[in-house]
Amino acid sequence: MIRLVASDMDGTLLGKNGAISERTAEVVHQLQARGVDFLVCTGRGYLDAKLPLEKAGILCDMICMNGAAIYDKFGRQIYKKPLKKEQLLQILEFCEGRPVVLDFMTDKGSCTISGEEEMRQAFHEGYLLPMAAVESFEHLKQRFSFTKKEDLFRHGNTVYKMSIMSRDPETLSAVRRELYENVDDLAVVSSDATNLEITHIEAQKGTALIHYAFYRGIGLHEIMALGDSENDHSMLSLQLGYTLSMENGADIVKKTARCQTRSNEEDGVAYAIETLILSQPAQKARRLG
């Protein structure tokens, strides 16, 4: 019996327009009305994740920043595992002089030590948060505060996740390799070909989902999880009741998940919930089980 559905956001729950479709929202509401919990597991920060949920009228708990923090449906933080200052300093050292832009997700929102013109160029070239579904840089830059490298740690910021973005895949590959070889206790994944997402090794979606399930008294076999990119691998590799890749998912996710649903543009999350939980055959199997 499934008691919890855990879903990624970008490329999974959200369409290309960055919104939750009416059909998917209705199915999530039906799911919750049946007493099955819905949990978002995203690389986004809390406020970024909250916006599309609010527009769809969905109230739920959230695993944010790839597992670095967990929030209940009222926005109260119930778990955190931020990066250490020494890890961040080492990461910055390996990024020095390379054609990258940097995003730090902190307890006070996102900030960057990259310049505004550098960020603007990255946006127009399509590698600054390519899945953000915003029409202008002026709108996107509202997500960031701009600061200097020397000021990054002066204001008591707690950094949960760091993103490194570049149009050059070889640059990202080199940085990734050097981080693995030289910096301890890091998790380095991608949600898009143009980025690296870095958290503490204990801050991954899979680790956070296990923590959340224990906190709620839910068995792993009572969970369905859905995702589409590499940052979902740790979650979809768990021995859950169901693990599903989106049709638009990356190869690593399709190889890891035991099932596949429709694409995010075809309401794949709604289709999976309807088929495996809400349908009459699923309900019958649940009663017989």
C-alpha cells in the first residue's frame, strides 16, 4: 500500500512553462483526499519551490536543495545538512579563472559572486537556470542577491547548495573530476547538461527521503517516487514501492527506475498516480493486499 508519493519538480511535476497543470493538481488533490501524502523533492530552494505549488493550490511538505533541507507544509524547517565553509572555499578555488557562473542557495535566498553582466550573458546564452521558465533576465535576477567573494561568509549565511553553470561541458567535467578527487564529503550531480549541483554528501534526495520516511513512520515499501534527472538517482535507486522515470528522463534515471511514466508535458505524474494508486484495479489490489 502506497502512503507517500515523492515527486521531483522541474522536468517531472512541472511542465516546460514552469507550472503544474490543472489535471496534475486535481490528481494530487484526489490523492491527498484519499489519505496518501504528497511530497515534493526538488533542487530548488524553499521559496522557489513554493510558488508553483501555491498557484496550483497544493499544500505539502518539501525536500529542497537536493536534500539539504526539509520543510513541513507550513514552511517550518525540520531537517538541514548545509555545506561546510571549508568545502565551499575549496570549490571556489577549483572554479577560479574558469568560464562559470555560481549560485549559492542560502538560508536567506540565492546569491552569486558572479557579476550582473556575466549572469545576463549566461541567461541569454541559455545556460543560466535553463529550466526556470522565465521570459527575461530582469525577472530572473530577482532571485539573486549580488555579493563579493570576500563578503560571502560575513553575514552569517548558511549555504545549503551550490550550483556551477557553464556553456562548456568540458569545463564542468574537469571541475567535477577535481572536486571528487580533492574535496571530501561532497555530492555532485546535474539536473541539466549545463550545470553541476553540489551539496554535502549527506544532503541528497535519497538520504533526505529516508530521513523523512523515518520521521513520519512510513516504510520505504510504502513510497512511490518520480524523477527525470541525475539529481533524482539517489532517490530512485532506493528499494521503494514504486520508482518511476519520466519519459523525458535522462538515461541514468531510466536505467535506475523500475517503471516509466509519460513525459512531464503529458502529465506523467498524474498518469502514474491514477494508474498505480487511484484506479479501480489499483484500489482492488490494495484491498486484496
